[in-house]
Amino acid sequence: MENSNSNSHSKKVAVLVGCNYAHTQNELHGCINDVIAMRETLVKRFGFELSNIELLTDANDGSNNKVLPTGANIKAALNRMIDRAHPGDVLYFHYSGHGTRIPSLKPGHPFRSDEAIVPCDFNLITDVDFRELVNRIPKGTSFTILSDSCHSGGLIDKEKEQIGPLASIQNNICPITNSSNPKSITFESLLQHFQSLTKINTTDIATLLLQSFGRDSSLKFRLSPLELEDAFGPFGSFKKSDEGILLSGCQANETSADMNPQVVADRSDGKAYGAFSNAVQEVVKGQPVGRDLSNREVVMGARDILRKQGFEQHPCLYCSDENVDAIFLGQSTGKVNSSL
């Protein structure tokens, strides 16, 4: 994953993760399709080299050398990408799978819970872990995260919300129908899973995860609240300027939809898909080749598509003021004159 693209001084690198949780009560259908489609788009539309894209899925394809998207493996892939980054590089992480919310200790937190993604082994990767990754990015490097998962708004701790807004969020939940499933695993389900696994009767998720994963657990559970504040700043604050960019599939208190195979009559390929991942693909395909899109345009375009399709989820953008109109998956100095 170290080969450069056509610009000898910079490279575009991606980690793509799709979790379908096959043959479990949490099974989804379109997540692996989402990241395979995005891999093709990255190469054909955004100039990524295939050798610079790492794909982690839980597909049961008989491969003996597959790297499963466990919490430890996902973090290892992201750490490699960050550690090898240089100024001018474009880094991208696309996650399609379940998300969850866990109780928050932060005073004044809007929903009294924090956001996390749910790898195939349930070793949660939290907003604090993504903040730690963003803090390590070399100056002049961009790091875009697209999370097609429930409760994904705010997945980079202390990143400024640009499209939301929090002040207008209502308790809108994407309706469960025969055609879609929410990409969410409840906190209560996580507790039950780990209580059964560890034989420990506690509602403290940190104790359960530390017992199960040890040092591979999230920083949120390994550090005390005081240590977290010392490392990442006071609770309730946000970073005024950094190169972290989050495109979330929904607001922090919403779910994102996974579309089942039997209800994709509007798609000629008949494949299942994540509603947000698919909307982003449609936004990109709707622009002429060579026409750059800004982060703002991608999110607003996806919102418009999801609204027209009848989904009650609202993608959000979290980034610095400078990156709102920066080129989506472009060089960090690029800007787009947004018309949206």
C-alpha cells in the first residue's frame, strides 16, 4: 500500500471495511457490496491505485488468508495508513456495517451517549479512537471517513458539525420495513453478548470489553475520564482546525438503512446496498468526469437523494470550516465553489 499515484509527491490510500455479520441475528446484506463498489469508484473516478486500497470484509468465500474486519484488524489497517502518511497524501476510510451508542460520561452531551462502529467481533471502535487517529495525521494530509452505519454522526470526537445541525435534530428513526434493516446493534444487546461470553454479571461495558479484548479494546475503555481529557482536551470542546473529515450516514440519534436483496427492483444489478453508500455513489455518478465535488456537495446531494427515496435519515458533515468546501477525496489545498 505504499505505491504512489501519478503525483510522485503524494498518494491516495484507502481502507474499506464491510461487515454483513452473516448467519447471525444481526445479519445485514449490502455492506460488502458497498465497499466493493466504492473500491471500483476510487480507482476509476478518484485516481486511487488498487495496490493502495486495503479491503476487509467478513464474506464467507472460502479464502484461507482473509483478514477479517475485527476491531484489532481494522485499527491495525488504519494505523498503518496513518503511520505511512506524508504531507499531501489523501487518506480515506469507508465503513459499512452496524453502529451503536454507548453511555457517555461527557457533561452536556446532547444524547448522553457516544458513537461507535461494531466490527465483526464486536470489539467497538469509538469516537475517541477516531479522534486519536486524526490527531496523528501529518499537517497537509487529509483524512476522510465515510461511515454508513447507525448513530454515525459525531464519530470523530470533538470534530465540528457543519451540516446537521444538532440544534434542529428531532428523534427521527428510519422506519423498519420489509425492505430495509437498521444498521444498529443496541447497547443492551452488546451487554447481553459480552455478559454471556465473559460470564461477568455487570452493566459496565468497559469491564466486559477489557476482559474480552484487553489492550485491543478502545482507548475509551482503557483510559480514565481524566486521562482522556488530558489526551484529547476538555469535554464539550471541539477542534478548530484539523484535517479530519467525517461524512456520516445519519445524525447521531438516527439509524442508517440496509436494503435487502428482494426489494432492489430499482437497481438493474439486483444487489443489496446501504442507502447512504448508494446515495454517495449516485451523487458521484451524476457529475461529469473531471468535475470535482466538495464535501458539502456530496453530503447535501446524498441528503436530497435519500429524501426523494423516502428514507428518514439525514447525512451529516463534520470537519473544520476550511474543509467544508474542500474537494471530496482531493488534495487538501483544493476548493470547490459549491452551488449547493
